[in-house]
Amino acid sequence: MTNLRLLLGSLAVLGSMSVFGQGARNIVISEVLTRNTQSIQDEYGHHEAWVELANTSFSTYNVRGMYLTTNRQVLDESLTAPQRISLMTVIPNGEDRTNLGARKFLLFHCNSDPALGKLYLSLPVDSTGSVFVALYNGNGVELIDSVTVPVLADNESYARFGNTWKKLSADEVTPGHDNLIQSNATARKIDQFKENDPHGFAMAIMAMGIVFLCLALLSVFFTIFGIVMRHIDTAKKVANTQPIKPITKTVEMTAEIGRKTSNILQEGLDKKGIDMEVYMAVIGMALRQYEDDVHDVESGIITIKPKETGWGDEYSQMTHLHDPFLPSDHNAPRIPTTPELK
């Protein structure tokens, strides 16, 4: 049982170290300026060399306890962790800004007195030659990032662009900002928006504003549409009321009289206002029926054919019971009372 606990504890420690290492891997050296004469100055009015770190992930990571160094001897693999740490400068605790947010940047003043503040490091930076800058994890063993800065002119910086580095002139230097955003040659609006709205509040307000604006426009549209439809229904009801109907009929009759008058003026009085097209249609239908022999051929003679009915028998049966001269025997032969029709 004890061995199982030790095994689980070891796995938990290794897992936490792995997660810690993965988080540290997202911290990189973003920009270095070695000869500061007119660039940013510190809180005390001094112009010092500076090194900028960047968090490339979308989660917060605290860089306290990590190490910066400009001594190439740390690359010697034969050094122990304490020996290597003695050649480096630790990022101190007690500063909220070391809790580096997602896609954020943090600048450290070099060649400074740590007593001036938590972001002031005694890290030596040579302003006259090339400088090796390395970032180590808190264990003093794992190299996180490194760069060799070439000789720079006054106020020039050496900045990272993805996996490449290049010099930036004095007007392109970007302390505390994304190099891609502030560089004049590669400025991107979307990154500027991210920079100005790191927490997404403006984006949320903008999205909600667009949604509510659309809803308001729809509400106005359907309100106007409803008013128009109500007026149309009212107009229909008014048009169908009894006092208006005679006026409507009068207008229709006036239009018909005007049409016939126009036809009379055009075709003459003998047409009585009937359109010429009507005459043509009637004549055409008559000719068509004549060709198709639609009319019946009548001889003019009416014939009547006789047809036997049972009315004579019915009458005989009906009068048999009321004739006093007939015998009472129903089986006796009947005497017809009416002549039979031929």
C-alpha cells in the first residue's frame, strides 16, 4: 500500500512538472534593446537596456522564479544546477505584473539596481557588441529560449517575428506591444483590436449592439407593416359599406357609357356602341359552325306514333266496383265501358 502511494505521488509530481514545463515553454524572448539613448525611460528617468518577454499562449503564466542570463557559460552541460544558477539573474517574486496574461508582454530593465523595483535586474548587457540572452526555467536546468543579439545602433531593437528575428529602427521599436502590431510594415487591424480589447468586452458589446439593432429594425418594420395592413382593411370595409356602393356603381356605369360612346364615335351609330371585335367574333363562330354542320336538319313535318298504355285497363278495374249493372261475381267476364283506342 505504501509503495502504491509513493508511485501515485511520483506520477502526480511528474505530471505537475510536465504541465509546469509546458506552460513555461509558452514564454519567449520577444525583443531586446541594448543601446538606449532616446527609447523608453524607467520610473527614475534613466535610459537603460531592456529585455522583453512575451506569453504566446492563451492562458496566464507567472514568470517569477525564472532566470535571465547574458553569460554563455550556462550552455556548458557539465555545470550543475546551482553552478548555472549562480551565473543567472532570477525574476523576483512579489510583483503582480510577473503574472503574465495571455498574449501579454513584460519588460525588464537591465544594468539596474534590483532595489529600485521588481522589474529592475542586475542583468549585464553590453551596448557595444553582440549580446547572448537566454531564458531558463525555474529549475535552472531547462533552457526555454535564447537569442544572440547583433550589434545595434542607438535605439535600435532586435525583435522576434514568428520564428525569425530582425532589427527595428528607432521609430519601429515596440516595448510592451506585439511586434507585428506596432511595426509600420506589418500592422494588422485585427491584432490592434486584440491589443486594445484584451478581455473581449468591446467585442461582446459590439456583437450585442448589432443583435439589438437588428431586432429594433425588425420591430419598426413589422410595426409599420401592421399599420399599413390595418389601413388597408379599413379602406376595404369603407368601400364595402352601403353608402359607397351607389357611387361605385355610378362610376362603373359612367365608364361603360364612356366606352360605348367612344365606340359609337369611332364605328358609327349603326354599331350601337358594340365593339367591332364582337361582330368579328360572332361572324367567325357562325362560319365555323356552318362548316362543321352543327345545325340540325329539320323536315318541317311533325309525326305522332301511337303507343299502348294501361290506362284503359285501369279505368275498367276502377269502374267495375261501381257499376250497378255488373254481376256480383268477380270472375264474370268484364264488359268494357270505354272503347279501346286503336
